[in-house]
Amino acid sequence: MFREVQRFLGESWADFQRQFAGSLRSDIPLLEKANRFLLDHGGKKVRPTFTLLVAKALSGRCDGQVIDCAVATELIHTASLLHDDVVDKAQTRRGVPTMASLYSPTTAVLLGDYWLSKAMALLVDIPDKRVLHIFCKCLGDLAEGEMIQQERAIKGDTTEENYLNIIYHKTTSLFEAAMLAAAYGVDASVEEISCVQRYAYHVGQAFQMRDDMLDYSPDLSLGKPTGQDILERKITLPLLSLFACAPKSVSREIRRRMKNPDAEFVFDVFTQIARYHAMDYAQGRLEAEVNQAIEALAPLPGSQAKTHLENMAGQMAVRTA
């Protein structure tokens, strides 16, 4: 899906790719080598794809400011992953070694800081200060979300409200910044900005819900171990869905055992998830977010770009790797 959309974006996507790689050139050999590794093993670039597509849907164009914002979005996202891998002590990501394992946690943190600095260098030169403000808010949200999640993991008392707040801070906030920056960049109307904000919110929430559900899908090849959230004592959508479907005694026992999780506990949780059909409940919550995202686009005029936005939201409801 994302590759198809990137082909649709054509020269705008090529401009983004060139600027993204160019923004990271360095005369320092270690930095250049590390940057090249990250560029060669990057992800699907989901967020900048949304940035350019929103601009296309609203105006039919993707000019320099929008491309700057797309680049900044991917720089911030990658920096957050570098920092997350240090916090989580992750050895691999997408099936390849993390910077922290290849070099050191210190190198990974410094590299993340470097990518953040490159993002801010792009954003401070954009005349519309709304863009800088929304990305600064996002950076604060990322840190706050991690702190909230750690606090709730220690206490083991995460509620659905807590969960929605955590995923907003850790994931959705950057989706919002990426898409609102595009709307600002093409001088969108107040109504159009409202549509984009609602779409971005529900897409971001759905994106993280889907990712959390994949952690409970041992039958899929994801390039990462399943059950990791349980081992890290994170209560996400599948567990919350189990709490909603199972007797309270089951919920109490799982919350108690979450304090010292192990491989046997992961197996037991998966068994209970299947027994009470909790993933069906979670799928319903995911599809509700997706439907609200698509509905948010209704006031926008029809176009191929809008259709792609609708289809990309719909893809969030499909639980595949």
C-alpha cells in the first residue's frame, strides 16, 4: 500500500528521498557510517508519506516547505526509535541490529540527538511558526508518553483511558504534527485543518493499536519477538480487551502476575486471549478508530489523493506484518 502511494506521489517523493539523505551527510566517518546504515535499513516512511499525501489532497501540490516537514517528521521518528531502543535494551529492530547493539547505547543516544538537531534546523527556517510549535509539542509528548507508560507499568494499573493517553503521546502526536504541518504548508482553510487533525488523530491511534495487536500474533513473521510488551509489563489493547471479556478473577490474576512476567506467563496470557476471544474485541476497537478516520475526510473534495488517504486508513484495520 505505502509503496503504491509513494509511486503516486512521484517526483515529490523523489525530492523527499533526496533531501532526507542529503540532510544527514557528515564529514565525521563514524557518523556517516551510522547514518548510512540507518538509511539502508529504514522502514516504510509511513509518516512522511502521510505528510505529502495530505498536501496533495488539499492542494494538488507538495512544495519545498511541505517536503521540509516530511523530512523533519522522519528524522524525529527515527531519533525516537534510537532512543527507545536504548530504553528498552533492544538488540534488533525490523530484524536487523540496533545502533545500541552495533555500537553502544551512548552512540545510539548521540545519534538520535543528531537526527533531532537536523530536524529542528529544518523547522526553525519555516516562516509559519505554527509548524515549529506543533513539532515542539510533539517532542514533549514523546517524552511524556514514555514516562507515563513506565509509571503505569510499575504500578500495573493501566486503564483504557491511560492506554489511549499513552499511545496519543507516544505515536499519534507525531502523526498529527506530520499532517497538520502539511495543511499549514498549503494554506488550508480552518475546516480543512479540522478534518486533517481528526483524521490524523484516529489514524495515529489505529496505527498504534494495530502494532500492539501484532505483538500478540505469534503466527506472523514480524522481525521481532511476540509477547515483548507483556515481558516489559506494558498493558496494551489486547490485555485491556481480555480484561473486558474475561471474569474479574482472571483480570486480577493477570495483573498480579504482570509484576514478574516470564515466558510461561506469556503463554498463559495468549491462552486466555484465545479462550475469551479478546482479539475480536480489540479488532472492534481498532475498526472503530479506522472508521472515524475515514469519516473525518468526508468534507474534503474527491480526488485520487483523498482515496489513497481513505485506503491507507482502512489498511490499519488489517492485522498483517
